[in-house]
Amino acid sequence: MIQVSEFTWESFEKEYRNIGGLLFEDSRTEPGFTICDWYFDLHEEIEILYKEKEPVAETIKTNLSKLDAYLEKEFYPCGALFFELGYFFIEGLDLKHSSLAEGTPLLQYSIYKQKKRIKYSNPSPLTFETIELPNISVLWEKETYEERFKKTREALLLGESYELNLCFPVSLSFEGDLFLYYQSLKAKQKTKYSVYYPFSNTRTLSLSPELFFKVNGDKIKTEPMKGTILRGFTSKQDKEYKSQLQSSDKERAENVMITDLYRNDLGRIAKQGTVEVTDLFLIKGLETVWQMVSKVEAKLKNPFSWYPVLKALFPSGSVIGAPKKRSFELLRELENTNRGLYTGSIFVSEMLDGVPRICSNVTIRTLHLKKENNLWKGNYGVGSGITVLSESEAEYKECLSKLRFITNPNIPSFEILETIRFGFGHYFLKELHLERMEETANRFGYPFSKQNAEACLKKHNHSSKDEGVFRLRLLLNERGEFRLETFPLTKPIIRPRIRLGLASQPVDSNDLFLYHKTTNRSFYQKMLEECKTKSIDDCILFDRDGRILETNIRNLFLKKGKFWFTPTLETGGLPGVFREALLRKGWVKETELFQSDLIDADDILVGNSLRGFERVELVL
């Protein structure tokens, strides 16, 4: 059993800045915390560059043997394998006959004398308030991509490859605290294989969601990731996108191809009959994308050694294509640049109780930066798998979607919220409230337990002896902890009409928080403040095309003839549980509604689960 020490963020940051070292981290398994393998107390660090007049192949092989020796001596070898190292490992290729420029990085590694496993609480978003986003420049415009895509597809149609992972670089520069910037990226994209690796005058910030391989004794497993689609804004849209990825012929074909490639690669180093596909077409959700993952496992026929394992597996087939050799050659021609550390790997290793344990990621979602004066400069790569079924526009869009976690600002900490009416021992529409809360929790990656939610609500029921009606605020944080706030709810004897006007500006339909009920309600609060200056109670929100959506705290219902309608909310707006109950009963219908429909409506009502229906005085 590995001893795990627990730190607060403040104590961890202070100690890390004092000690330094490599961090290999999992920020997904335990929400609110990072589980960290921390390697420190540097013994030696080595960088191997390509040099035309030197025996680089022999140097690489010698250094891989050194990694084996250090592991046996119970040091902690860790390092980075650059994509161009594929010239050394892929059978049929040769470093001497490569097109590599003098000084191209191939391998970096560090030997650490100490390691500890810790768990620390994730920093508050307030920690990142001074962090500025890097300056970025996409180096392939759409026209360039389309030209390279066309050549890629031609190669596929000629049968030179079954699939090619076409990639291009994004240039970036950053001035500031890279350690804090890494932590801010980790807050936006939680993964199981994040790495912060300081090496000489370079820094690597990897937010990789993909495992290259993991070794525990004689067992080796891989998790090739192939197939991507954006996450949806609404829960319904998110499920539809997930289903699209799951059933996509193109994405499944890619995944099967790469899974078969891994089976073949593992077969070269595995005991006969032990290679097994344990999972196929799993769909995993990251903050901005759904990913398709498969799992392949085997038992090693010989004790672990770096050279034969990398000779069989590196680089990962998921970032090249199949067959590996010809695909690698084609991509070098098509991309016409070094990938560098992008689509290579970062590894950590140790000997525990005489058993080798190695973990290696695939360096996607990775920034490799070098210090130049006061700036950290480098590239961030993006790419996607191309098959004969691929379409240029969709693939380019997919590539740019992988920039989102870099370009999106950090969001403030928030809780998921449901406001429930409780009266005389009864929770109004409780099941719908908990259903919506669970869907929002799933979208944001918050743990949700209906049993714990019910137990939290019952605390009010047991503690309150007062009769009457209450407003309950049920809140859920990122650690899966519920809390409850209660307030008496008084209703006026004569219900006033709601004075309702139009918002002063359209909503941002790309704001995820408009579709889910959380404590992050900055836009709604801003609009409500404006309402006060106009002497109205609430305002109708609308999108850039003039579709009306909802108000700040109510849903809209318009009567036309015999029927009642409510806006679809597909471009923004929170679907209230009161609205959902009416839709399920068939009392109202969803449809696109515009500002002109407000004038033409025979009647207008607003409503929510707290106060039910309210009549409207329209102020336009």
C-alpha cells in the first residue's frame, strides 16, 4: 500500500516552489483534489539531440540501458520522448537517412532520487486572477489545411495508408508564472495523466487525457484514444453528441484500426495468447469534448526493458495511423515540420517491492516551452485522424476545438443549485429538480448521489416544526457535498402582474452557464440590475437571431389560439422544472418564438416551480 500524504493547496505550493521536480498527476479520480506522484531531488538530467556526424542511434540505445540500470538501483527515471524519435524505433526507418535538422530534440530524461505520492486540494479560481492567456497563432489557415487534407486523402485513396493523423502547430508565447498557469489549465481540463516537467531551460505542461502504456510487473496495458466530438451545451444536446460519436461509422472505423495496430504492436513483446481487447468504443467525457477510447492488455514475455517496449510501441499508433511506417513517412511529407514533443510521450518509472511500475502518457494537449529573454515560447499541436470518410471542414473544426481549454478563461468556482418549494411536508416537483441537478452534475463532472441529496433535504423536514411554505436552496459542490439553505416563502394576497420588458443585449449562446442552474449567474444578475433602472421586474432574454428564450428567473409561455407554447431554449436559457412538468403533461409545446410573437400572442404567462404561473404586463 502506497502511503499518501494530504496537503492543502497553500502548503503544497509553498513546498513545491522550494523543492521543485516533476509532477505526474490525476485530477479526475477524486473531484476537488489532485493525486500527485512527485519526483524530486535531481541526480542527473540528459538531453539527446540529433547530430548528423555522431552515432545518435548508439547514444539512444546506451541511454535507454541507463534508464534500466537506474530503475534496478531504485532511482526514479522520468523523461520525455519526442515524436521524431520514431525514426529510431519504427522498423524500416533510419535516423541516418531522416530529414531531421541538426539539433532536433529526441529525448530528455531526469533521474530523481526521491518520490512521494501526495494528495492536495485544488486551488481556488481566485488563485488564477492574475494569469493572462498566452498569445497564440494558428500556423495553418483553413486554406492551408484544406490543401494538406486533399493530399492526405489522395494518399488514403491510393491505399498507402488506412488512416493518417494529420497535425499542425499553433505557436504561442507566455509571460508569467508557468507553474500557476499549468494549475489553471488543470482546473479547466481535468485528466488522469497531467504532467508538469521542468527540465533545464524548458518547461512541459501536459494536460493529456490519453494513456500510452502502463506497466505493473509483467502486465502491460494501453488505452488508445481515437474519435472526438464536442460536448453539448444542453443536457439533451450533450447526450445526442455522445450518441453521435458512439454510432459514427467513421470514428468507430478509426478506433478499430488503431486498436488492431496496438494488438499487433503488443504481440511483439507479449506472451503468446495474452493480448486482449478488454474494452472497445468506451466514451469518456472531458470538459470540452467526448473521446472514444479502447483498452488493450497483455503480459510481457520478458522482464520490462525500455528498448524492446519502445521499439514495439513508440510512437503511439493513435497519433500516426496504419500501417505505422508508411503513415509516419507520409505525415513527415504532409506536415513538413517537426512535431517535437507533441504526440510523443512523458514517462515516469519506479521499482516498488522489486516490481517495475511505469506510466507513460501520449503528449496531446501539451505545451512544450523554451525560455527566450522574459518570454516562454513554443508550440502546441492539434490534429485529427483522417480516413476516406473524413470531411475537411469537420476535421479542421475538430482541430480548433482542441484549443478551447487554452483559449477559454478560467471560470469562477461554483455550486450546482436547485431552488425547491417545500410546504406542509411536501417538496414540489422534487424528482424533476433532482433529475435536472444530476444532469448538470454529469455535464460538469461533479459527483452526484441522489441518496445523499434526499438525506440533505430531509434535514430540513426533520428540523423544521413550523408550518408554512419554504424556499429551499439545495447546493452541490465539486466534491459531491450537498448543503441546504432555507428561507420562509411568503405570497402576497393579491398576486401582482410581472412588469416584463426586453433585455438590452442578446445572450452569448456559447456560455455554458446559461443552460444549467448554478451559482455562477453573473449574466442574469447584470440583467436584473438593469431591470431596476427601467422600473420593470424582469426582462425577456433573446439570442443574436432574435429568438426569445426565457426571463432571468422565469420561463415564458405564450398562447396562440387554443394552444400554449414555450421557447425551445436550444440557443440559450435554463429549462425550468415547472416548464418540464408542463411539457411532459402535454399542456404546452416547444417551438421557436421571436420578439414579434410577443405582440401577436393572445396571452402571456411566466412561471417557475417556486411561484407557479404569474400574469404579465408587457413593457416594450
